[in-house]
Amino acid sequence: MPGLKEIRKRIGSVKSTKQITKAMKMVAAAKFRKAQMRILELRPYADKMNSVLTSLAKTVEIGHPLLEIRPRKKIEVIALTGDKGLCGAFNTNIMKAAFKLIKEIQSEGIDVSVSAIGKKGTDLLKRRGFTPRQSWLGISGRVSYLNAKEITGNIIENYINETFDEVVLIYNEFKSALVQRVSVVRLLPLAPVKAEEAESQELTAAFLYEPSQQAIFDNLLPKNLEIQVFRALLESQASEEAARMTAMENATKAADDMIASLTLQYNKARQASITKELMDIVGGVEALKQ
Amino acid sequence: MENKLRLDIVTPHGLVLSEDVDEVTAAGTEGEFGVLPGHVPFITTLKVGMLILRKDNKTEYVFVNSGYAEVSPDKVVILADSAERAEDIDVERALSAKKRAEERLAQVEKYDFARAMAALERASIRIQIAERKIPR
């Protein structure tokens, strides 16, 4: 049994750890609210963008390099993680899904290149012996549209150059403060919109285009990709802070439990020592009487 | 609602406006266009400009910073990079942006001409819209 002093010291250190986790929880909660607001604001735009593209695709018969499906010779997997840890299984879930996907692709005999967004993803890739094709750091925490633009630009350029024939993004989709789901989406080639689905909505009326169908397509497709990436970044951001909030909440609770059991132990030890001292005194008195 | 148009203006920063209106006029890249209920389906890119909407004899102005418009017979969807209603425009900020852009245009060798030009245009249109609103 550890001595009284040691227990007191441990209680002290657990208490200060608890203060840290509690503060981190508060910070995460504040950041989370902000991130949640941003993603909720973006969603209607992203959805409308998709519906515009859908109605456009109904009538479009022209091709576009970003729509073209090539034989899958090399597939790019992008893992979207955070720069920081202490957020539960947030990063590991992504990487687990990424490694599983990589294995699957490789077992089909297709080449894989991997990129990571976020320091954690980059580190984990390197530890597993992968060399990231590209890694974007310093994004989580201050996501801006420019980040999405940069990433999209890089992807499109390499796709057009045929560095890879398919791009898959793995990110944490934000469901609620308690639920995040790992989501795997194919960014490129852009999924061809299903014609039968479109037809059921309304009779396909011929659209007028200004300046031209091709010009709008050229403009809208990369833009849509940017929005998709931006959305993923924001979803991941909100998920990260939510995950961190939960993790820190749990850590604070665990610290509370630990303090309680240590305090109990401390009191027991103190009581034992008092009892022992009393016994000594009584024993001494008894000895004197004789 | 009959003979009304549903106008939705959405930006990456949220929904700016969603209303039933009688008429919409917007600045397309190929020129200004007006939309009344029953318009032919139409998709266009938008440049930086002013969107005018008429609703029960009232006119409102909205600043739209480039994007797309999808027009269907009973609906207009504007996807803009950013948009502000006339009363939400920060005139002071626009004025200082205009001044900054003009200064940069004066030193062409130091700054990106196209960017300064675009900034100037945005600021000028914002100011125009905001001022048009005042006499009303």
C-alpha cells in the first residue's frame, strides 16, 4: 500500500490533469459550435449546386475530361484527418478505413497513391511505410475556401495529366455532436448523374445556356468539386471538434472517478495509520499499568 | 402560388434570401436578363452585379458576387460566391475597398491589375446598390 504522501501527490496530479481536460473540452465546444454553424450554412449551397448539375446533366450530351471514365490503373486515396490528436478515434477511424481501402484496391492489382490532409494522417502513413504523394498541413482549425481551391486544383491537374485515374476521399461526416461517420466518396471521375432518376422528376425541357453548355460545364464542374472538397473539410472540422469534446468529457469523468477512488484509498490509509497509533498508545498505557 | 417566382439565393455562407417574387433581373456574363414566371429553363453564369427583384410593387436590390443562375418556369436559384441585400451592405467597407483598389491601380507595376480591377468593380457595385437604396 502506498504511503499517505504518495497518494496525496497522485490526487494532486490527477486534479490538475482534470483541469486541463476540462479546459480543452470547453475550447473544443466553442470551436465546435463555430464549425457546426459553418457546415450548416454550406449544406444548402452544396445541395443546390448538386441539383443544378443534375438538371444540367439531364440534357447534356457533351463530354468533359472530368466526367470521362478511364480504365483504373492507379487510384488516389486521400485521407482527411486533423493536425492534432486528443480527439478519440477521430483520426484512427479514418486511417483504418484508408488502409482497408488501400488493401482492397491493391488486391485487385491496381496501383495506389496516397495523400493526406492533416498532420496525423501524414504521420500515420509514414509510420506504415507509405510515402504520401501530397500532404496538406495546417488546415484543420482554420479551414478556408482557399484550402479547398488549392487541393482541388492539385487533384484536377494530376487527374488530367493521368497521374491517377480515380480519386477517393475519406473523411468524417458530421452527423451530430455525438455521431460522426467515416464516409468514403469518389471525387473523380465525377459520378455520371443517372438519367432515369432525373426523368422522373419532370419532363426534360431543353435548357437554354448562356454563354454555352460547354462553357458552363467547364466552369461548373471544377467549382462543384471545390465545393465538395470544401464541404468535406468543414464536415471533418466539425467532426473533429465534436470528437474532441466527447473525448475530453470522458477524460474529465475518468479523472473524477480516479480522484474519488484515490480519496477513498487516502482516507482508508489515514484511518489505518490513526488506528495503528491509537493501538500503540493503548498498548503503551496497558504496559505502564502493569 | 400562381404567377410567382420562387427566388432562392444561396452562398457558401448560408441562405441569403428565399422569397416568392414577381420578377427578377440579374447580371449574366452575357448581359443582363430578366425573368418572369413561366420562363424557359435556362442556366447561365453570373458576373459581379446587381440583382433586382420586384415583389408586390416593391423593388429590392441584392449584390451578387459571381456565380450561377438556374431558371425554371416557377423558380430561380442563384448560386453566388457571396451575396448581400442592399440593407446589409457595409458601405464603409466598400468605400475603403474602393479606395484601396484605386490606389493599387495607380501602381500597376506593383500589384495584380486584374485583381485590383475586380476588387474595384465589386466595391463600386456595392456602393451603387447601397446608395440606390437610400432615397427610398
